Amino acid sequence: MTLDDIMALAPVVPVLIIEDAADAVPLAHALTRGGLFALEVTLRTPAALDAIAAIAGEVEDAVVGAGTVTSATARQAAARAGARFAVSPGLIPGEGLEGPIPLLPGIATVTELMAGMEHGFTAFKLFPASVVGGVGLLKALASPFPQAVFCPTGGIDAAGAPDYLKQPNVACIGGSWVAPKDAVAAGDWDRITELARAAAALARARPTPAILT
């Protein structure tokens, strides 16, 4: 699958911080039952790579990726664990389109966007979205950079999500609200499925390409 295909799977990509790898599979099942299929497991905990491997091996409906990828080494490690895409909070020096798995680089400024485009990228994570300008910045970028599409992440919740998804240059958004820490700790998978179902039902303005299988 290409990055465009992955971003088209659902309007929301859950951003997951998994402390215990044993939670990975039931969490992924809960999210996919709700209609969210691209799952970003951030490399912020010692359990992250094991969690990615477990989801990749046991949850057929999930397209698992790695988040907080900040180096070429981390991108390689994520790919070895079974990740099918990587998400970075910024532009990784020396890392471009070529690599073991598709990369969604993060940008926060016009200069960073132009630097990423110079390396061939057209899809970007806007991060941290709520801090760097949010919907207003996305609107401002649409005219001078019509070829760029975004997955805004950072500070977005269920209430704010629709405003982001109305923007024609937004393919999807990233959010952690669909997997609250207390629900994961309690094993309340039904609650997470309901949150995922509501997120999957959000409308987006941008037409999405056919998903490759």
C-alpha cells in the first residue's frame, strides 16, 4: 500500500502510546472493529516495537505503523518489527521517499514544507497542529501549495476534528482521544470501539483514492 492508500483508510489515525505490549492486540482489535484501520504506535515506550510486531502478526485488519520516528535507524527498526508506514514529528536528515516503508514527515512551517517537497514528499504530518496554526494554517497553505496534503496531529480532539476534516488539503487526522489511557488500562475495549466508530463516521472533504489490496 502507498502512503496515499493508508491515509485513505479512515478519517482518523489513532496515535497510540502503548506501555504494555500485552495490550497491543486487544487494542488494535477494538479500533479496527470500530472502523479505524491505520494505527500509529509511537516509539515512545520500551514496549513499542513489540506492540507493532504483535499487531502486525495477529490483527489482520490493521495496517500498523510507527510514530515518533526520528532517525533512519528507527525507520529500519520499525520496518523489521512489521510496521507498514512511519510517521515523524519532523523532517529526518537524509531520509526521503526511498526507504523500507513509506514515511510521513512532520512539518510546522512553510520553510519545512518547501524543504520536504524538495525531497519529493507531497504528504505531510502537520505537527503540533493546534500550536502551529491549526485550521488557519492549513487554509493558508492550500493556495500556494495545492499539491501538498496533510495529516494534522497534536492537540486535536473529537470536538475539533470536523473543522480539520473540512479542509480540502486534509487527507486524515491523527488523534489519541480514540484510545484514552484510562480505557486501555482498564481493558475497556468496548468503549474504545465506540469511540473508534464515532471517529470513523466523521466526514472529510477530500476525495480519497481507491485502496489497493
